[in-house]
Amino acid sequence: MKIEICAFSLESCLIAQASGAARIELCGGAGEGGTTPSIGLIELAREQLVIDLYVMIRPRGGDFLYNETELAVMRRDIETAKKTGADGVVLGLLKADGTVDEEKTAELIRLAHPLPVTFHRAFDLTRDPLEALEAVIRAGAKRILTSGQQASAEAGIPLLTKLAEQAGDRIEIMAGAGVTAANAARLAATGVHALHLTGKKVMNSGMAYRNPDVPMASVAMSEYEWLSTSSEVVKEVIKNAAVSQS
């Protein structure tokens, strides 16, 4: 049973490796559920890890319905991950109707070759998981990360069992979300190939001075919201700025 650690820092990567993890899923944007990490983090992780390093390819938080500019960024990030020595990449694309975007997923998997690809928990937002499993297999991914379409993998055990049985040896199924020492054995018994967790430890800031009146973190958003840019707002700002200077 391989154990994959979702890491958001170099320190977490090194702790995971020292603790016996088999693979790292390297991410940025912890507050958004994982986005593409910085080049610097990828390079340092690759220099210091001997275990497998998979890089998240996700241009933003929110849903997994991407436009052409976002796809262009994903393509470039895949190329960067290959150049920096990653062992694999992690991605997931959906259509608006809740099905896997098989065509675009297959395109990115071909671009990533020879690196293997994990299809991440976008899978858990598909409308028919058994059909989605077949679509991901056809697209050419090596494994699927899933909670069994539940808030936690433990709650998703019935579907995880069914997915592992249907997958057979065609694709790996990796259970993730709320994986703990207490439920690891039950999850392994479903027939999945790997377990995925953060092994979260909350660190307290060393700042002695703290200003309670200035929040820096963004307001939490749902999986169906993300930040973009309004052309109208930008134009109005430019116009008003020009007026203020005249």
C-alpha cells in the first residue's frame, strides 16, 4: 500500500520522505485545495527528494471547467514540470455537464508523456463515477485520486470498493480525504492501490506583534467560485484615474 503525501512546502516534503512516504503530490495554494506550485519549490523538492515527485497542474481554485487561457497555462506548467525533473503530474478537467473532459484530458496526458498522470479529485465532482472511471482510463491516466464522492474517504468506502473492483489492473485507485491512522486499514481493505493524505500539523506563527484589524487571507469560496478579472471594472478604473489626473 503506497502512501502519498500532499505537501505544500519543502519542509513537508522532507518530513514526508523521512517518515517513509512513497510519493509526494506537490502543491501550492493550500487554501484553494491545491494549485500549481512555484518553480522554485519544484526545483528544490526535486533536488532534495529521492522518492517520487508529482506536481499539481491546476491554474486556480474553484471548479475544473477551464477556458483556453487557463489551458495554455496548464500546458506550459506541464512542460515546466518535465524540465524540472518531476516524476509525474496531477490534473483533472471536467465539462459543464459533470462529465470528464476526455478530449482535453487526453491532450494534456499526451503532452506530459512519458510522465504518468494522476487524475485528481475533480473525479469526485462527476455525475456518474463509474462512467467517469472509464473516461479517465480511455484518456490514459495512471491513477485516480478519489474520496468515493464523499466528504471523506471513509464515508466513500462503498464506492471506493466498487471503483477498485471495476478498475482491476487497468488503472490505480488512490483513496484520499480524511485519511487517518484510525481508518487506514479499512480503506486499504477496499482494494485501492494507495492512500493520500496531508498528515496535517498546524503551525503557529512566530510573530510577537499581531494586528487583529488587518486580515490578509481571502474569504473562503465554494468549489464553484473563483477569482477572475472584469473588463468593465478595469476600464472604469482606467477612465476614472485619467479623469482624476486631468
